Amino acid sequence: MSRRSYSKHMPDFRLITYYSESGRSLVHDMNPWTKAALLGVVIMLATVLTSVYTLCAMFALTIVFYLAGRLPFRVLLGWYTLPMLFVVTLAVMFVFSEPGEDLFRVGIGSTSVGITDGGVLLLLKLILRALAVVTLSLAVVMTTKYQQIAYMAHRTMPGPLATVFLLSYRFLFVTTDEVTDILDAMHARNGNMLKGFSRQTRLFAGIFGLGFVHAFERAERISKAMESRGFTGELPVAQSVGRPSAAGYALVAASLIMVAVAAYSRYIEEFMFGW
């Protein structure tokens, strides 16, 4: 399977589809409803848990789940770049404003700016939350076939919303293909991306802007081609998804109990999980 994505830091949706359709593992064989429920549990735990130790444990469990699906770990490390950049960009100011013991402080005129241990710890917690959710999300998508996702979308969403969701997923392929084609064309013409910060920013803005314009034009052509072939606005579902097994129900129930205990420990009575 050759990778289509130009950068190792950008998710390759064709590689994701390859593993979801062709992979073989215990996670692939797990009921999709169970995997979706576990993803919801991890999102709730990422919201409720505040102890860095429990967050590390949750992140480690998501890594184990990902590896149990026989998915490429080195590719995952490259894909961590975008969520890491997003979290650090949003939370970098908390490193300087969060109360705590100073780790580094510098005077600027009549004021001073410093990094506290509380700010670093908060940034670490946000990174762990984001990476745990991203890891399990990728594991679920890369081990669940598209037809199963389509069936689940139609069962959990109104028909028009499910169609929009599935077409939006397909549009991601078109967008990444167009951006990659533009980058290939630029390098084929000896385009150099190692420029000054200002010129490089304008270059990337032009690349992604042009890529989205081409993607919208291509999506419009695809839409007209689908309509000419009788597309009525509803995507057919060719495969159904059965109910979870008894073990799946037990796993989800145990996970929900953990969420309830963690929420009780945080909001009502602090007695466990290192509050």
C-alpha cells in the first residue's frame, strides 16, 4: 500500500481506508457499536479526569488498543503533530498565567513573565487528553469498515444529516488529493519551500487556498456526475451491524461505571483518582 499523503504529519485517508477494509485483528473483529461506545467513554473521561497519573494511564490504554489493531505506530507518531500543535497554540498562554511555583521568569520593563510548574502541568494534561482521544478515534476509524460506519450514521442521525456526514468524509479525500497535487506540481517546477517566515506563510496560505478551490470545483463535478446517474440525496446502506456481544456489553458497562465513579469523585466527594 503506497501512501498518497505528501507529508507524514497529515493523516492519509487512503491509508486509513486500507487498514479499515483489509486489516485483520481482534479490534477489527470487535463490534463497531462497542468501539463507538468506548470512544464516547474516553471522551467523557478526558473531560472528567484531572490527575496526570490517571490521564497517563488512559493514554497508555488507548495506545494498547491502537496496537492491538495491528496499526502502524510510527505513522501515528507523525500524525500526532497536528493535535499537538493545535493544543500548544491554544494553551501556551496558560503556561505563563497559571499559578504555581516559578520555573523560569524574566523581567520585561516594569513587569515580568514566568513559567510556572502549574502551567506546565496543565499543558501536559491538555496534551494527554487530546492525544488519548485522537489515538482512539484513529483506532476506531482504521478498524471499522466504511459500510459499517455508514450504517451506524444512518441509525444514529437523521437521513439528510447522515448523508452530509458521509459526503463530508468523502470530501476529505478530494481535498487532500488536490493539496498533494499542488505540492507535487510546485516541486516538479523546482519550487522551494525553504523561504523566510513571511514568504513561507503566504506560500502555504496560497497552497491551501488553491487546494480548497480546486477541491470545491472537483466536488461540484462529482455531484453533477452523481445526479446524472440517478443520485437522489440518499446514500444506500449495503451492510448492517449487529448488536454487541455479552462481553461487549460488559466492557461498556464497566467503562461507564468508571466514568460515573470518576465524576462522583471530582464533583461530589473527593476520595479517589488522586484529586
